[in-house]
Amino acid sequence: MPVALPSSPALMAEIFNTINLGLIVVDESQRVILWNTWVEKHSDISTVQALGKLLSAAFAEAPSPAFANAVASTLKYGLPVMLSNALHRSPLPFYPRDEELHDKKRLHQSITLTPLTLDGRRCCLIQITDASTSIKREKILRSHSEVLKKEATTDSLTGIYNRRFFDEHFKMALATGIRSNTPLSIFMVDIDFFKEYNDHYGHVEGDKALVAVASALKAQLQRASDVAARFGGEEFILLLPNMSQLMAEQFAEKLRLAIWDLSIPHAMSRIVQRLSISVGFSTYTKAEAKDPHSLLRTADAALYEAKRNGRNRCYYLPLPEHKLDKPTTPA
């Protein structure tokens, strides 16, 4: 329902010019009959310049077509219209005004158009709110949310995914493999004699070695669907969808050589004088018709065999015919 404009010109003028939002009133022909101080400040157009002009000609730059259509609709049908900032960021040429900073970018605006009756004529009240602060607040909150999300899924030391992320991703990847009848390979990686490395070189150097190993492992991934994560301590895990057993065998050796080629000295290693890894891996294929949920335990068992057979090597195990108990991996 149209609202009647209060009949106290002096009081209303003071309110209009004090309020912290833009107010414009146009008559039925879209000529400006009110132009408050806020609008003056942010448009650089004085009230004297604007009064009596067509709204489309009152600004130095033309309003957006969406705004012009909204004004015409409000005057024609007598219904309020809102132009949300989400869809119409800056319909009018309003700019920040500061003694020290003059930003050339338009203000983000939220605009409400309301029909009103003045001296028996239908007019349109245009209220403009500066939405810039809200936009900045949303960006800050979004940024904080992204940081928290990253912290929740990323290992703080190495920068790769953590165990929590892997566990959730593994469930989805396995379900996809089962549903689409595509293979899925898992690689369990453990740094050989890492306790001895830490004891000899210290935890600072141990952390550096973990970061180097994580980076080298991640560098072997080629697809967005491939995942490398720190599984815990000196143990890492990689998940590669749509990778057959033959490809997995080649990839496992590629992982081992990537760490070997880092040439990180390891004086306390019982097998070589260089940092090395053991890799256990397994592949799920639907054709085998075996328990897909034993894939992770099978890769862990393969790692156990790689370590038991001398370390610095890769070992493959097929999925078992029956449920596999989790082995105790050698230190």
C-alpha cells in the first residue's frame, strides 16, 4: 500500500539530510524532487543541480538498465522493488568520499524503491544503502572459513592432506570405483629407520626430511583426483583412482626412486647411507569380486612385507579372499 509523506517539510528535510543513507524522490515523470546530503556526497552532484532534472540525466553517468526499469515499474504499478547487492552491485554512480582516500570504484549498493503519494501524485522513494562494509565483512568471514577448512584437512607440517581428509576421501573414491567398475590403487609409504634418523640428526632435521619426502611424493601425482596424505608420523598414503595393478607397480617404483633421488644422508640407516622408503600397495578391481573394503588393510599388510623383506623396496599384495586382520608393522 502506498504511504503518505509526512507534512513537516523543515523537520523532514533535517532528517533526510542527517540520515546515513541515500534518499531520492522522483515524481510520476521521474523528475527529481528530493536529493539528500548523502546522495550529494557520494555523487558529487548538488541538490541544486539535481532538482527538477530527469533522474536519468541527474547523474554524470547513466544508472543501470535494471535500476531504470525498477523505477518505471514502481511508478507504474505502485509496488515496491528491491535491488539486492548480490545481483546488482552498483546500479548508481556513487563513490566513496574521504578526505584522504578517493576510491574510483563504485560503492556496493543495496537499493529499495517504495511508492508513495505526494500531493495526490504517485512518486517513488529511492533508498540507497552503502553495502561495502557488509561485502568486506563477508569476504573476511569467507576467508576465515577457507582457512579453517584448510587447517582441518591439511597436515600443518608438510602442507599435504592429513589423515582426516584421506579417510573421508577414501570412502568416496572407493564407492565411486565400485559403482563405476574402475580400479583403485592405494600406496602405503613409510620412511625407513626414521626413528634412528630423528635420534641422530635431531627433530628439526627430521621435520625437514618429512617435508622433503611429502613434497617429492606429491610431485608424482598428475591428476586432480590423485591424493597424497600424511597418514601419521613418518607414514604417508597415496590414493590413485582408475589405476590398474600394472600401472600401480610402475608408480610404486617411481615413488621409491623419487625419495632415493633426494639423496638425503642417513648415517644410521641399517641398509643404506641414504634416506629411503618402503612402499606397500594394492589395487581394487571389481573383476576380482573380492572385499573392496579390505583395500586399505591389504596395502598396510603389503607395507609390512616390504619392511620385513629388507626395506627400500615396493611390495604388492592382492585383495584377500577373506577378511584380513591388521598386521603389526615393524618399526
